[in-house]
Amino acid sequence: MTFPLLPQPASVEPAAGHFLLNPRVTVDATPQQSRVVGALLGVVALPSTDAHLTVRLDDSLPTEGYQLTVTPERVTILVGTDAALPWALQTLRQLMPDEVFGAPVITPQPVPCCTITDSPRFGWRGGMIDVARHFLPFADLLRLVDQLAAHKFNRLHLHLADDQGWRFESLKYPELTRVGACRPETLHPYHGTDRTPHGGYYSQAQLRRLVSHAASRGITVVPELDFPGHASAALAAYPQHGVEGFAVGHPATGFGVLENVLNLDDDCLAFVFDLFDELLDVFPSQWIHIGGDEVPRTQWRESEASQQRAAQLGLTSVEELQPWFTRQLVNHLRARGRTPIGWDEVADDGPVAGLVCHAWRSADKALPSARAGGEVIVAPVQGTYLDYYPSDLPTEQWCIGGPTPTRTVYEFNPTDGFEDVADRVIGTQFQLWTEYVASMSRVEYLIWPRACALGEVAWSTPEGRSWDEFSTRLAAHTRRLDAAGINHRPQEGPLPWQRGGHGRQSRGPHQN
Ligand code: ACM
């Protein structure tokens, strides 16, 4: 281990000496590049042609590829495109002392001399946060973006709506947030009701700020509105779009797969299109997630109106309503120049042209789409679901399944089983569903350090990597997480107070 960089760069050549990075650094770069340097290093970037830090485009490098050269006199950063600059700067940050990680450079900091040449394995390196089951305050989203960026993730997938809450401000449909953003209580499978209303939503102004904050750190915010299932919160607000006879009084208070679905009549389709149009206005992302997971067809089967609707559309039965709806939404988004992504159920009836299939139930759910030439994101429950237990210790708080320890995440390979179509796998991402995750400290406990592992899976090539070597680097990297005040879980194995010898039964400081 030369430097404990994480994720592991493609090539690191140490050299003698140090460069001293000043909080008022002179920069030779475009104004846009200088802003990124200032924001990511927390320095004042002063323009100069004889500068201490130079940024240059080098079109022999990949889009997100960079070469970082540190000499005692200067730092030179070559980038394939500006998309690579945040990653070069994150590496530079990790070369400095731990206390700089996640904090502005306020005193001169030593950077060891070296040449690092690097580029990512995958163009899609994501993290999904479910802000529907539990709302995360806006400031925490900004904090999460900073944490993801520091690990070279480039996508934040925001799951903005589900049965238990609607979090996206719609100017056209205000009832969505007036009625759909708050549930009267939360039901835990063992502990019962908490007798406490839970709610919140993001204004469009906040979301635009999030997009801009993320963009300057190399992250695209990919929004999701999940239809036609997981729709209880929307249907509590606009019951006319539900299946007749199945009233939804308020957003769901318990969890699991609920049967409430959109009725998919013409008015309902107009409602969905309007909402996506508002979403496109706020989120410039090329990719828009349309959900589509876990859609029980029970209500459609039981409804005379749904059967008539299917017949009117020329479908053989209500079983074809979901694939029909997916095609309408895909066409709508593609006509607006965006690329839809759907959970793998949308391809249960066959690959969907023009849609990125997001495999979650298992990796092979995306194989038919990949073999049909489509792009796929491989993010199966086994390996990338961080709402699963991080260990099998009895002291872990309630999780949905598992365990999925850091090592399991590290040893996940997104292209396993895709050998014949590996180029169709655009990448991977972790998922953090929040049914039982009610605070940012709990979010951090479940994400870190497992997302350190997934970040490396997504960034670094598999050759030459090993769990043992990664563990050594992770131990050093953990000091950076500590310095940044991140409530990460300790590394593998028992927590320090569970290793015996002291007889302590305390839950300890990391259990939030
Ligand atoms: C999912 O986990 N229901 C996509």
C-alpha cells in the first residue's frame, strides 16, 4: 500500500518530496474549472498563468479519466473532459492528512509527490436513497452528496415517492404534498405504532439547489417517481386516479407490497405525464427513473372498469396494462430527449426498447434486456441492498434482510453472468430503502463502509484487487470517515465492545 487511496486508482507512482497546498492557491484553469477546484478543495482559487495548480484537457484520456502529477513546485491535473476534474480533486484530497477529508483546507497542507493515472471501470456508479419511507431533511441530502462524491460515485438516485409518502413538490398538483407527504403514524412489525405523524417534502427550489450542488461535485441526481404501483400516497391525494372501489384514505402507515395501483385511464395518464414533465423541468438528468417494481394486478383483475380499459386499448387482459403503461411513459420521456430507467419488473414481459433495465431481484433479470442490446444497471439485492443487516450480530438494529457484510459487497462483480454482453452493463449502485431507517446517522451507519466497497467495485478494475488488501486500505480510510464525522459502522467482525474481555453489554456509540 503506497497511499491508502479508496477507490483504488489504476496506477500510482510515488515520488520524493511534498507539495504544500495553500488555502489561497493560484490556479491556471478555465473559470468553470477554477470554481470546481475552489468548491472541492475548500480553497480560494486565484487565477494565474504561473500557477501552483494547473488543469488541462487531454483528449487521449477517457471521459472521466485523469492524470494527477504532484511535484514540490506544483500540481498538474490532466483530464479527459471536465467530468474527470472532481475525481482528480477527490484523489488529491485523500493524499492530504486525514483531517482534511470532508473539510475545507484552512491551513497549508502537505501533498506527497506522485503521479496517479486513473479512470473508472463503469460510467454508472450510483447510490439510491429512499426518501419516501422516511423523509431525510434537505441538509442531509447535501451531506450525502458530499460523501458519495468523496468515493467517486457519480449518480444519486432519489426515490421520491412511494406508498408511505410523496416528497416532490408539484405546482400543478398541490394535494400531493398537502395530503400525500404526511402519514398519521408508522407501524413497525414488532413494535407496533409510534403514534407519531411523519412527513416532509422538498420544494422545487431545494431540489434545483441539490442538482446544482451535486453537479459541481460530478454527481447527476436521477429522480424516480414510482408508478403504477407503490402509489398509495399519490392516490390518497388524488383518489380519482385509483381503481374504483379501493379507496386510500392517507399515505400508508405500514410497509410491504401494497395493492393500490393507478387506474391508467386517460385522465390518470395525463396526470402522470404532467408530473414527469414537472420532474424534467427540475432535474436536467439524462436519466429519469420510472419505477415499475412490485405491481400487484389484483385490483385491475377485480375491477370491471380496468377490464374495459384493457379491452378499449386492444389488450388481451388487464395483465398487459403495466407493459402498455411502461411503453407510454418510455415514449413520453424519449420524445423529450431523456432516457428512462425501470426496475427489472418492467421487462418481465420482454425487453423494453429505449429503457435502461435496473436489475434488483437478481442480476440475471437484466440478461434478456442486455442480450437484446439494451443498457443495464446491475444492482441485485444480494450484494447491493444496504438496508440489509451489515452483520449477523444480535445487537444490530432491525433490518429488512441479510446479512450483507462489507466483504459480500466487495466481492460482488456486476458483470458476472454477463460475459457475452459485458459492454451492456453500464454499472451498479447501492440501494438504501428506509422503512426502518429514520435518521441520517442511521443512513450513515448502514451505508459506510459498505459503500466504500461498492464504490471500489464500480470504479476500479477487478484485476489485482483483493479483500485482504482492500481491508488494509479501508482501515486507513476509516480514519478519514472519522475525521469527517461520518457515523460509519466499524469494519467487519464484532464491534469493539463485543470482542470480549470487558463484559460490557452496551449498544455502543455506533448504534443509532
Ligand atoms: C425494490 O426493491 N422493490 C426495487
